[in-house]
Amino acid sequence: MMYQVKTLEQDLTAYFACKLGLVVDSSIFRGQIPESVENGVALRAIGTPEATLNDNPMYRVQIYGKFLNRDDAWGLVERCADCIPVYGEKTEHFHIVWILQDGGLNAPVQIDDKGKTKQFASVNLRVSVLTRQA
């Protein structure tokens, strides 16, 4: 099942790169933002899949970013909100049943990052997918 989580992270990172106007491994990353990146976004799965009422696996996913200014952090939150909900789309390996926001929108938080003040923002999602057949 971990292979599927890894593949889901890869596919959703590419999917949201397109939706948010970002570039994979340059401005959006799978799992975490590299320490060398000043401004960036990452997508990560949180935990293992859960069952839904119709037995499709449901994953909790987080899109988060760190930025030098608060406006860019809010921009990530707003652009993500504009993309949600999602129904019936496809990625390379999955059919997206739905992607829904998990909870409300969070305001960016100011945190010290290696001696610099950064703005961190995140959006939590619930994702239900089916594996695409070859």
C-alpha cells in the first residue's frame, strides 16, 4: 500500500502543479520543501488510507508552503480554495473520485526559519481515488 501512497503523492503533486501554475521539483515538491528553497510549496500524504462508505480509499493530503511574505502565503491558500472541490478528474495512475477541503482555511503563520521570518500556510484535503487500469 505504501507504493500507492508514494505514487498518489507524485500524481497529485503534478496535478496541483498544473492547477496552481507551479513547476514540479522547482516551486512544488512531493513530501517536503527542500531546505535550500526560500519560497516553495509541497504536497504530502498524511497517514495511511481510510475506508469510505463506498469502500474507495480516502487519503488525507496537505498542501503547504513557506514564503518570505504574507501575501504569497495567502495566495497559496486562495488558489487552493479556488481548485476545490474536484470530481471525476484523472491523473497518470488514478481516477479522482473527489478532492474536498478538510476543515476550514487557515491563516498563514509566522515562523522563524534559519534566522529569517517566514510565512507558512497550509490547506488540508481529503482525497478519494481509484487506481486506473492499464
